[in-house]
Amino acid sequence: MNDEVVAAVAQAHRRDWAQVFSTTAHLTRDLDLAEECAQDAFAQALETWAETGIPDRPGAWLTTTARNRARDVLRRESVFRRKMPLLVADDTVPGPEGGLVDDRLRLIFTCTHPALSREAQVALTLRLVCGLSTPEVARAFLVQPATMAARITRAKKKIAAARIPYRIPDPDQLEERVGAVLEVVHLIFTTGHTAPVGAHLVRQDMVDSAISLARMLHLLMPADAEISALLALLLLTASRQDTRVSADGRLVLLSEQDRSRWDRQLIAEGQSLLLVALRRRPTRYALEAAIAALHAEAPTWQDTDWTQIVRIYDALFRVWPSPVVGLNRAVAIGFRDGPRAGLDALTPLLTDPALATYGYLSAARADFLRQLRQWPHAATAYEEALILTDNDVERAFLTERLTDVRRHLLGPPTAGPSTGSPSG
């Protein structure tokens, strides 16, 4: 098979799947039929393009082919009688999009409708908007493909049962619904940025999918400051992706990363988006992006403006009082004022039930205790962190630190404390 054609189809799938599928779904009002027709179009491209050449507009060719295939199927009256629509048409009530009518936007809001569970929202978004295969989505959720296939099918049927319309929400619902969409995109990114389990620290497919979704939302709704802020946050965070793991697969802390290898193009784009977002009232994602920008702007770890970072965490906690924000703020205090201050800031969080199984709290305590040379307590904290950590790369790092602490327990310390830091 022609390698150039295969590469072109793969690129078109990454870039145009959402448009091809969503436009076809708008015609069929049937998620399963739309998916089948879209897949047929990409399969047809492999054969046709090898004979006729790659078209100037691959996305348009694929969309037309998928829609033509759907029309052929829909002409069969037996299909209409046999298939129950899984997308409820709602063309009688105009949406708020005005001139911005895009089936991708309709699809995203359909997949993230509040009638669906968050798990179903993420699964459908990955499957239908990002174009991941069912086995790929299953790996993201750590379940068998058959289990995920059944879960996605149930979610599709829930769309029909709840009569979820294939449209953009009304103006009075848009702000609330956009927030849910952004939460799903952010969850996809964070799950990929540091995989909860597995042999790899990063799930690049999920990181790429989240950034692609955020870019799509920004393209479709460029005036939405919170979308700009989320995209800025993802780009600024992803800019240091290549330096988080060493060549031999070991975790590299933020304090030790080679900043010359950070992606300056992503940083510049993120900073530009952040400036736009900060012109309005600071929101959760804008404040998180501002913290990421301060890290990106510091030429060295020692030049990090921890005073400003703590202030932003204070503001973030007022906007989004999450226990994880409290944890990150405490860690930043430790980097600003020393390990004892950091340990004191962490202490009130030890009784928070939301952090009872959060391994990063134990890991942060362990690092501050290690710096204070409180070896027995540090060892216990590292042991707790290991119990609560399932990612192999993070476990290897914690095991190495625990071994070093235990070595100090056997005799006098041989070296001074070193500065620990988040992996970024």
C-alpha cells in the first residue's frame, strides 16, 4: 500500500475526524450509522487516493464520501423502520450560535450533556470527537475493550432515552454547559499528562486529544475567555513534556529539567492566549495557566518566583477551593520559605478526606521530611506514597528516594539535603 496515501489518511483522521463524523451525524441523527459511514469513508480513501491521488482538500472529500454513504443507507426504508435515532433532532429552536453553526460544536455538547455521567462524557468525547478506537478508550479507563464497547453503547442509548438534542445550548445554559465541556477536556489532559497507572508517565494520545479538543473549541468560540485560558494552560504545561522523563525512563523533577528543551513555540502561544484571558475577571483556568507561565518564564529553577506563585494559589483557592489547590499551595510555600514551612502548611490537609488516598500529599510530606533529615518519618511517608501510587515511573522514583532515606537510617548522613520539586 502506498505509504504516502497511508500517511495522508492518518493525518486526515487526526485533523478531520470530528468534522467528518459530526457532519454525518447531523444528517443521520444516528450515532452508530454516522460512525459506520465515517469509517467507510476513511477506508475508501485508502483505495481511491492510491489511484486518483490525494485530493487538495482531504477533509472535504471524506465528508462528502461519508454523507453520500449515509444517504444511500437512509434511502432504504427498512433502515428507517429498523433503526431508532440516537440523536434527537431539534431544529425548531434556534441555537445561540448565530453564524457559527458547526456540527463539531454540537457534537461536543451532545457528548458532554449533564444527563450523562462524567465517565460516559469522557468516553464518548474520546470515541466520537477525538476519534480514538474503542480499545484505545478502554486503555484510558483501564478496562477491557468489550466492557468499554458496552459502556459507549449504553451512553448512546441514554442520549436517545433522555432525548438529548443535537444542538448548542440556549444562551442561558451556555456558560454552565461550556464549563462541563472544559472540565472533560481538562480531565482528559491531566489523565494523559501523568497516567494514573501503567509503565509510562505520559499518555501522549490523551494529551494530544485534549489539546486538539481545546484548539477546536477555541476555533469555534474564540471570544470565550475561559476556553482561551484552558488552551493556554494545556499548551504551557505540555511545553515541558519532553523533559519529564530521562532517556533511561526515570522521572525528572521540574527543578532538574533541561529548560533549553522546553517547547518555546508552545510557551509563546500559551502566553499570548493567557494575556487575552486575563483581560477579564481571572478564572480557574486562567490562574492555573498563570502559574504555568511563571514556571515557563523562569530561566532556572532558582529564579522561580515562588512569592507570586503562592499569591496566585491564594487567588485560585478563592475561585476554586479544591483540596488539591491547597496541597499545591502548601508545596509552593515550602519552596518559598523552606521545608519546615511547607510541612506546617501541609499539616491541616492530613485530615481532609478528599486527600486520604491522594499519593501526592504523602510524597510532598516525604520530600519535606527528607530535606529536614527526619529520616524515620520520611521513610514512613514514602512508604505511604508508594501504597497510593500505581504509575511505574513514579513508583520507581519514590522507591529510589525511600532507599536513600533508609540508607541514612543505617548511619550518619553522607550528604546535605537536596531540593525536591514536583515533576511538572
